[in-house]
Amino acid sequence: MYYYLILTDACNLCCSYCRAKDFEESDPPERAVAVDAAIPSELNFDLADLYRFLGEDPDPVLTFYGGEPLLRADLIREVMENAPPCRFMLQTNGLLLDRLKPGIVNRFSTVFVSIDGDERLTDAHRGAGVYRRVMDNLETIVGNGYAGELIARMTVAEDTGIEAAVLHLAGARDHPFSSVHWQIDADFWGDWSHRNFARWAEESYNPGIRRLVARWVREMETGRVLRWYPFLGCMADLLAGRTSCLRCGCGYANYTIMTDGTIVPCPCMVGMREWYLGRVGAISPDRLPAVEVGEPCTSCDLAGFCGGRCLYSNILRPWPVEGRRVVCETVRNLHDALSDALPAVRRLVDAGVVSTEDFAFERYNGCEIIP
Ligand code: SF4
Ligand code: SF4
Ligand code: SF4
């Protein structure tokens, strides 16, 4: 099982699509939920309970999460030194990666670093100087021997040209990323009424995705399957004829441990009382209840491909129905682009130019594969 461990709610950035939204006006979500205001801002439960809980899982994978988890580098070290056998991953904004010694960093099987494209775009979303500092830190960790998967985790919005942003992170020779993942800033906050999302999706994002898929397949003709997660994960399933439940795994393969030890399905559902599933120390991993995505996803014709996109959005519905329809159109566009490419990809597999193993990826590793 996969677990996010929230070490702190604090963060050293105020990104435009995240904490900066707290300072904007927002429309209420369609569904109001009770949120627990008494969650400690820093991890505050007995780590012995965590170790016991992880010890009861035959194959635990623990991802350090925040806020910014590297603000609690002390806790990362403590858990990695004392937890039972476990695989570790990190989701970070990358600014403080130099706080961990190589002996710790090199134990992560995957490091997700938030970065949105080139320097101008990243700094516009995340703050002046962020891109350069993150890149310097990545150069340092790779120089110190980090050889695990390094995933560029992009958030894309109306100022993103998806093709240029992905190609920047994936293409430049001096960039260290082994994989690129992106997620659109959509249906997550009550901001539909002051966004220009529909026009951007139709005129920029959806056509950009179709061009990117064509490039991805052209690159395959040289024998290389680029690790662009939204394409990789979906194409792996199309090739295998498999359907998928919620692709991030939240609520059945991936759970979040809050700072007080309470377990919820997803890191964005911290404090949502109705979805408290138990506490480390009081429940064992095999007793964690499954949480399912509801309508309209269950009766959607794209459900087997999409999986429901996002449990949090499905529950809260931060955007009105017209906005959600536009988001679902981005899913349909991705589905159609990849389905259209499937015969060509199959031919490359049959001809031995690439193999199905080239599409293997770690399911539920934290990539929200339907952007
Ligand atoms: S670094 Fe992450 S947690 Fe911090 S403000 Fe940016 S997106 Fe949010
Ligand atoms: S396309 Fe939309 S309605 Fe269909 S499963 Fe995905 S999120 Fe749900
Ligand atoms: S896609 Fe939605 S449910 Fe899954 S981790 Fe992200 S916010 Fe949570």
C-alpha cells in the first residue's frame, strides 16, 4: 500500500495555484463539507504507532508530504532511520533538497519535484528565483549519486503552453528529470467564475495534447518511450486492454496519514471529517475501508479510462457543471488522442521497436495520471 505522510502544513512558497488562492475570493463548492480546524500544523503523534502500522503492511511505500516536507528534514531522517522495511518517496518543491545528506536522498526510490516548465513560467507561478535554485539542487543531488526516478511535477494553467512546457522539462540536455507528470489546475477551488479556462482548454491545452501525443509516438520510432506519465499510464492500459479505477489510487491503494495520525483517502482531504478512515495505531492496513468515486463518474462512458479523475473534486465539486464539463472534455481529448495513436504504437511493439515493458510504470506512486 502507498501512504502519504504529512509532516507539516507549513510551506516556504505561496504558489499562484495553491496557497495564493487563500487570498482570492472564491465561490462555494457545490457540496459543503465539515472541515476539522483542530489538526496540528506539525506532525504530532507517536511515531511508534506509525512504525507498528507500517510493519503490518507487507509492502509499504511511504511518501513524505507537506506543506513542504523538507521543512521537517529532521523528521524525514528520523522516520527513515527507524521505520520497518519500507520504500520511501518524497514530494517536494525542491528548494531545500540540500538539507538532506546524500545517504538519505539516495534512499528515495522516487523524488517528485514541483516545477512548471521553463524559468519564466515556473517563477511566475512559484516565485522569483525558484526555478534556478531547484535546478541547482537537482544538479547537486544527481552529482551526489541520486539514481532513482526524478519526476518533474507540473501544474498547468491558462498561461501554460503545454507542449512547450513539457518539451522544455523533458528535452533540454542538462535537465535531470527521468519523467514528467502534469496536472491541470481545474475544479479544485471555487475559481471557475474568474478563470479563462474553457477558452484555454479548447484553443491551447487540448490541441497541445494532441500535438504532444504525436511527438511522443514519433519519438517511439527511435526506440524510446518517453516517461510522460499522463501518456505512459494510459497507453500502458490501452495496450493491455485494461480499465482503471481512480488512477491516483486514493482511497483504495493510496492513503494519507494526517499530522495527528488520522487516515484520510487523499492529501487534499485533510480535515474532512466525514472521510476519516481510522488512525495509525488503532487500525491495521488491511482493515482500511475503500472509498469509491461516485456519480457522474460511475455511469460515464469514459470511466474505465479516466477512473474518475479526482476523488476530492468528485466529492466537493468546486466548479459548476459547465466547468466540470470542460474538464471532462480534456479527459475525452486525451482518450481520443491516445486511442488514435494506439494502432501505431501497437505496430511499433509488434515490430520490436519498443516493448510493452517500456510502458511499465509504478501505479499509485503519486502521479495523478489523468491530468
Ligand atoms: S510549494 Fe506546494 S504546498 Fe507550497 S504553496 Fe507551492 S504548491 Fe502549495
Ligand atoms: S470524464 Fe469526467 S465524468 Fe467521466 S469519469 Fe472522468 S471525471 Fe468522471
Ligand atoms: S487526483 Fe484528487 S483524489 Fe487523487 S491525489 Fe490528487 S487531489 Fe487527491
